[in-house]
Amino acid sequence: MSKKRPDAILVILAVVILAIFAPGITYFIISGMWQILKIALIILSIVIIFLFIVSVVRGKK
């Protein structure tokens, strides 16, 4: 029970902060998320290509 209390306080604090800064942060998060999504997709494609090359090289050996 003692571990659940701080989490609840943190959640309430986060909600209050979000409520105060929501208008500016919402736009920032949406634009930021799009940037993160693009970067994540690029990284993901690089990883997939790398894994494909590794599997091909291992297959030849």
C-alpha cells in the first residue's frame, strides 16, 4: 500500500502540470512525436536492412 501512494501523487502532479501547459505542450508533443516517429522508422529500416544483410552473410557461410 505504501508504494501505491507516491505513484498516485506523481500521476496527479503530472495531470495538473499537463492541464496547466496543455495548449503549448499538445502542439509540441504532436510535432515532436512526428519527428520521433520519422526517426524511429529510419532506425527501424536500418536495423531491418542490417539484420537482412547479416542473415544473408550467415546463410552463405
